[in-house]
Amino acid sequence: MAIQSIVRCENYDQETLDAAVTRHFETLNVKELLHPGIRVLIKPNLIAPKKPEAAATTHPNLIRAAANWLRQSGVENIVLADSPGGLYTAPVLDHLYTVVGYQPLSDVLTLNRDVSFQSVSCPEGYVNRSFNLISPLPQADLIIDMPKLKTHAMTRLSAGIKNMFGSIPGLQKPEMHYRHPDIEDFSLMLCELCRLTAPTVTLMDAIDCMEGDGPTGGNPRHLGLTLASRDVFSQDWFAATLCGMNPEDVAMLRIAKEKGWLQPDEIIQVGDEPVFADPPFVLPKTSSIDFTGSLPAFLRKPARAVMGKVLKPFPKLNKDRCVGCGKCAESCPAHIIRIENHKAVFTKKGCISCFCCQEMCPMKAISVKRHI
């Protein structure tokens, strides 16, 4: 049984969010998980220096609401930590905290500036033997996963599971893309990482979401919800349905279901009536023609092999928008992008279509191009 708590919130008013978090955490009986001296980690979506109204990062007021509840419950050690896209250094984190509106949160929690990492072994039977995790995460006793609900150019959905990818430090994330260029392998890696990090509670910002070419290049989409669960896989399945997606089309969710890590039939909705997107969320151009999730299991792999050759999308640069900042080259796991005459230059050869470049471009200068 997975309890899915639903509270409607039309805006980010602080009192409204404080009340919403109280309802969520009482429903999930989070207080039973607390003990004297507990170390709590809040893991937001801090992907890039985007202002809250861009709907790319977890809103600071929702984070404050969670920290307020923890403080009122006697928790003193609360750390906010995430590794964004690009470099993972203290100056980069300070800049991000300022732009996304997290600096004022320092009165209720500690903003992480420790950029070290630790290697953590995976359980027996996992494909991945270990992961390098940002140090605050394995040091925590309780993890609150706080994603922003978005569509995603590679994984289709960005929610609780994908948010834990921020546990991987800095430019080691592009390395993971390079090691797992296939969406199936990459999605399995994300599922194993999420199970290893094991967030205790997932509190999702689904008030102002993002649709289209997320996780940074899409458009805000209002849904007016906050969601919470102690089962991150089930919550992501539920969130996909709210967006108008078939969860089976999201490789992470299909894999988790096949492995028995989530049971959609056991999700129990509690709280307000859910809001289903009407019309459904606009999907990224990269995923609009992926029909394989609805095929029988034995046909998916050969179908994806054909699609990979015939329909594979590639990044396309709009030179008029490019300012030559180098963020795309910095984040490219295949190292095929260079900056010449203050413009990005890259070719299809060697491209693994992970769209890290599109994700990290602050100017929205990179879009999706297909053969047909």
C-alpha cells in the first residue's frame, strides 16, 4: 500500500504552503520517523540558475514550509543539498542559491557548500556496483526528496526518481550519460540510484510545473497541486497520470513496475481531489514519437534499435541566440562541442542524444532536430 497525499495550492503563498505541508506530513505520519539529533537532508531540484517563475527549480517557499514543519517538530539539523548541472563548486552553489531564491532560507536550514563526495556500494544484484554521492546525502538520517514536476527531453518525466540524479556530483553526471547512452540503461541506472539513496519522503512541487522541452527549456504549466508520499516510485507513477502521460511510456516507471519496485494498483489517494492536466502536458520533441512503451516486451528492444537509427534526434543550434558561454561544451559527456568565434560548434558524429547541452543552455539556443 502506497499512500498518495494530495493538497491543492493555487499559488506559493507561505501560509498556504505551511498548512499544506502540515497536512501532508500528518497524513504520512512523518513525525514517527523523527528522533532526537536526527540529521535531515532536503534534496530540491536545483538544476540551473533560474528564477522561481521559470518553473525549473523547486520553489523556495515550499522548501521553507518543509523546514518550518521540521523546526516546529524539534529538528535542528536541516541541510539543503543538491548537485546542479555543470560544475559543482562552492561559488557555483552560492550563485545558484542567490538566483533561485534559496539564500533567505538560511534562517531555517543550512545551505550546503561541501562539494566532496563519497562512494557508496549498491546491493547485490544491481547492474551498477556503486555510485559516487554528494557527501551530505549519505550523512543524512532522513532524506526529503523535493522535485519540481516537469517533462524531460531524455526521460520524458522529471519528478522524484529523476530528481535523485542530483546526488551525483557535478560533471560526473555527464559521465553517467556517456556510460548509459541508451534510455533503457539510463533509466535502470536512475531507478537503482533512487533505491540506493532511498528518499524517506517525496514532497513534490506541482503548482507551477514545466511542459515541453524540459527540464529547463520548456514552458511553465500551472497544475495547482502539492503531492507527498513515502513511496517515490508510486508517486512518480501518479504524477505521470496527472500530466496526461501513460506511465508505461516512461522507461523509469515501466522498469520499476517490471522489477516489482512499485505496484500501481496499491496506490491509495488521500486528501483533495487530484487535478488532471487538460489538455495533457506538451511532451518534449525528443519523446513525441516513442511508441515502444505500448509494445509487447519482446518487441521493444528491436523497435528501439530501428528508431535509434532512423528517428534518432540530435541537438540543433540557433546561432542567433548562442552567446558562446560554453555551458553546452562543459556538460557534453561525449566532448564533441567546442566554442569557436563565440559560438558553439558540434556535429552529429559521437553525439549520444542525451541533450545535456540543451538542458544547460541558459539562452534556449539548442533545440531538437530529426532526420525525418
